[in-house]
Amino acid sequence: MACILAIAEQDGGKLKKVAHEVASEAVRQAGALGARVIGVTIGAGAAAAAAALGDCGVTEAVALEGGTVASDSGEAYAAALAAVAREKGATVVLLGATSFARDLLGRLGVLLDSSPAADCIALAAAGGKLTARRPVYAGKALQTVAFGGAVAIASLRPNVFAAARGKGASCTVTSVAPAAGPAKQGRRIERVAVGGGKIELTEAECIVAGGRGLKTPETFARLIEPLAAALNAAVGASRAVVDAGWRPHGEQVGQTGKTVAPKLYFACGISGAIQHLAGMRTSKTIVAINKDKEAPIFKVADYGIVGDVEEVLPILTTAVKGLRGT
Amino acid sequence: MKVTVCIKRVPSTTARIRVGGDGRSIDETGVEFVLNPYDEFAVEEALRQAEKAPGSVVTVVTFGPEAAGKELRGCLAMGAHEALHVTADAAPRDALAMAKVLAAAIATTSPDLVLFGRQAIDGDQGQVGLMVATLLGMPALPDVVKLAIDGGTARAEREIEGAIERHELPLPCVLSCAKGLNEPRLPNMKGIMAAKKKVIATAAPAAAATTTTVLSLELPAERAAGKIVGEGAAAVPVLLQLLRDEAHAL
Ligand SMILES: Cc1cc2nc3c(=O)[nH]c(=O)nc-3n(C[C@H](O)[C@H](O)[C@H](O)COP(=O)(O)OP(=O)(O)OC[C@H]3O[C@@H](n4cnc5c(N)ncnc54)[C@H](O)[C@@H]3O)c2cc1C
Ligand SMILES: Nc1ncnc2c1ncn2[C@@H]1O[C@H](COP(=O)(O)O)[C@@H](O)[C@H]1O
């Protein structure tokens, strides 16, 4: 029977949001392909996290913890995951298109000898085979690819595939401490959280982004951060303000920054350059606030306010607080 | 130290993308091509690491059409010592086949360090670097924002969602370079003149089968025209009402 591996990203025993999306899509495709789904978690906390996959209807999982993966190197992770794929005879391997996957996708492609498709936004099964749709040229075009190798490997863009939770299934977890690792590997020395546990851009359901129209880093912080807090949103920035050193690189949205697809995106004092649009145009609803009514951002925005951020943002923040009772 | 950098010629970020006659690739007429922006970080980092270790050689490698000689020449003008052009034919290749071609070419440069860009902004895969590393049996790290070479060890920082990771990799290793690593230099007149005299070596691509094929390429649906809900702070209540009742976004 065909088998789909759903690699479910976890951190310290807790599944990441995207892991629910990947597991749910695996279950959906399993129906179409007549396949079974096996969840896989890896790293410290893997076993605890795997048990939670039942929530998405995954009933069988492998947790890779300890042994060679204790080095937390991409080499060891990829070798361990590829070994599971081979042992289970996986025909499809899915994971979320996050940093975690950026360290694994290409390696898995080599180890399983099949070229993966990165950052897919839709999968379709026809005649027992999978095809994937993915944005290319920064979303200026969409490609549909067919997998010809023995395994179809794809990473799925976060926030795009629906998470079908609440299935209440129980998941049988097999714990494995991988013994055979790669000959040469690196080692993760430490992982230091930055940004004080703020909501991560690529996972956020709502983003408040600011650009050069905010004028100074102080105004940016004074006007953007409270609105983001009131909306429980992540903060984003244009490259102009990142290059000016007002905001960290990690906040840049766009072609050479992060690609985001939140439910709601506020572009404040951002002109809407093509490279910025590349990173956010698939947001569900876009709001633009700009004092120039000819600004290109209004061409992609669902709703626009022509106005000064100094005047509009404080009133908007107060109104949002009122609405949400925060 | 021998540093090899892989660079790709890609459409500029402002290029208008149109679908070509085959329905699978872009129409290149009138499209401006440039050095992949992330590869600029890789070339710059190679030069900086080489400057710290006298006698180092930086080799830039591309697998691309004849026209990609321009991008190689640009890297030589930045200060790279050698260039290798693996000349592409028209056959479409998936990321893995490209990596196999590049791995074979890179092996001939016997590098201590191999640098890639985070991703090529045409295919947006972000895979080739790690593929090459795996093919060559070298340890690798993507999305590097800080690097120090210390004897036989690379100490690198990687930016991930909400955290910074510190890794140690034994040389030779493969790293992909992200924004934040450095500020790429512009070639100066002296560099441009020197680059003109350098010889670009050429090689034919190694054979590599493609498994993943492009069925079609389309332009995305245009976003429906939005509306300006009003001017200034007075428009805030209307905006919120629309976000709640029409967009169901609040
Ligand atoms: C290779 C390359 C890659 C790039 N990658 C990216 C990327 O990833 N992300 C990105 O964002 N950009 C990227 N860019 C840069 C991009 O081209 C633009 O320069 C940048 O997005 C502009 O940022 P901005 O909108 O903040 O600034 P500007 O274009 O200067 O726009 C500022 C806007 O603020 C408005 N404004 C001014 N004052 C006020 C006020 N008081 N109230 C309200 N509105 C006001 C103005 O009307 C204007 O529309 C890239 C460029 C290149 C060449
Ligand atoms: N054809 C190519 N020739 C040389 N380097 C390449 C080529 N394709 C990709 N690369 C390198 O691999 C990186 C990642 O590319 P990709 O996996 O296609 O996003 C790029 O930034 C380049 O450094």
C-alpha cells in the first residue's frame, strides 16, 4: 500500500502550527491516493509531540529522538528521516516549508533520489500520482510539477493548507534512536530565541507592516507595535526600513525577505514596490494606509485609507482595542 | 584556502514575467538578467574569507547559458580569481539534476569551502546548495548570517523563525548565504579592467536524469481591484466594519 510520510515539525515536545497543516493535508491526500499516513517527528521531544498527531487523524507515527540525531545536524536529521522513508516504502514525503525544511528538503531529495518541490501551495492526486503547484519568480507565476521519481517530496507553504484538527484519534508512536549517522556532519551548539517569544511572521494570522512612511525608527515602534499588539499580529517591514537599520532582517517581507500569507496584512507607509508585493500578495485581505493615493500598494489592497500614518494609526489602534475588548 | 562559489543568472526582481510559447517556461524577450541577489552575499563572503587567509583562491562557478558569462565576469570584477562556466544546453533540468551537474564541476575545484546563495529567485527552490553538499558528502548549513573560519572549522550562525542557531561544521563544508551576512561590494574600475583579462574556463555538463517535470506555467489571477474606504482617521470606523462584516478578517 502506498504510504505518505508526514514529517511534523516540533519544538520541545510541541507540534508547530504548520505540522497540523502538513498532517491534515497528508490525511486528505491519503484518501485520494489510497495510501496510509505515517507521521514522523524528530529531535528532543519527538515522542511527546508525535502523540498529538491523533488530533489531525494520524494514527501511526515514528519519533526519532536521541542516538545520532542528538547532534541536531541537518546531516543526521536527513539520514534518519530518509531511513524511515525507505523502511516504510514511502511514496510521498511531506513537510512544512519552514527553516526546518530548508535544511532538509534538498538532502532528502539526494538521499531518496527524487527532486523535491519546495513551498507548494496545492497538491492534487490523479491516477495514483501527485502533482504540485508552486509559486515561482516570487509569485509572479505559478508552476505545476509532476513527480517522476519513486518518491514525491514536497514542502508545503505555511498558512495555506487547512488544518483539520479535533479528530480525536489516538496515535501509536514508535520511538527510535537512530544508530547510523552520516560520516561527516556539523553540530548545533545552541539555539537562542530572539524577539522575546513574539509571533513569528510566517506563522502569523495577522501582520502589521511598516515602511519608510513611518519616517523614523521611533515612530515605527510607537505606531506599528501597539497596533500589532492590539491585533495579536506579527510586525513586518519593507526592505527600505530594514536596510536603514530601523528593524531586524528577520522582519523583512518581500522577494529577498520572508514570504507571508496571513489572513490580514496591514501595509502602513509602504509604497508597494514589486519586490515587496512578491512577499505578501497572497495574503487573504490586504489593507493599505498611505498618504499618496497613487501609491501602487492600493492596486493590490482590498481596503485602503488615504492618510497620514501619524493621524490614522493611533485612532485605528484605539478602535481595534475597543472592538476586541483589549 | 580554496573557496568555490556557485552563482546563477536570473531575471531581475523588476522583470515582467510572461509565459513562453511552450506553456512551461518564461518568455525571455526583453527580460533583464542579473546575478541572483543572494549570490552577491556568497561572492562577497568568499572574498572576505579569502582576504583573511593570504594565498586563497576564489572560484566562481555557474551552470547556465552562454549569456551567463556576463555574471561570471561581474564576479571576477568584484575580485574572484577564477571562473568556471558549465555551459547549459536547452534541456530542462530539475533541481536535483542541476545539483548533480554542479557537484561534478565543484569537485574539480577541490574546495575547502563551498558557498551558495540562499535561493535562486527564479525557481525559488532553495535546495541546490544542500543537494550538492549531500552529493559530495560534505556537511552543510543553509541561511547563514554570520561566519568565522577558525582553522579547520566553520562557525556559522543561522537565522530561523524566532531564533538564532550557532553551528560548527568541519571543513570542507557547504554554506548557503542569506541577507544580513554582509554588504556586497560593487566592482571598482581596477577590478573591471582586471576581469576583462581573465580567462573563463568552460566545461560540458555531466549527465544527470531529471525526475520532476514542469507540466505548466501560468500567471496568477490578478487581485480584484480594491476600494479606498476614505481619507484620514475618519475612515477608521468604516474600515473596521468592512474588515469584520465583509472580509470576516477580525
Ligand atoms: C534586488 C532587490 C530586492 C528587493 N527586495 C525587497 C524585499 O524583499 N522587500 C521590500 O520591501 N523591498 C525590496 N526591495 C526594495 C523595493 O524596491 C523598495 O525600494 C522598497 O520596498 C521600498 O520600501 P518602502 O515602501 O518602505 O519605501 P518607499 O518606496 O519610499 O515608500 C514609502 C511610502 O510611504 C508613504 N508615506 C510617506 N509618508 C507617509 C505618511 N506620513 N503617512 C502615510 N504614508 C506615508 C509614501 O507615499 C510612500 O508610498 C528590493 C529591491 C531590489 C533591487
Ligand atoms: N545553475 C546554477 N549554476 C550555479 N549555481 C546555481 C545554479 N542554480 C542554483 N545555484 C546556486 O544554488 C543556490 C540555490 O538555488 P536554488 O536551489 O535553485 O534556489 C543559488 O543561490 C546559487 O548559489
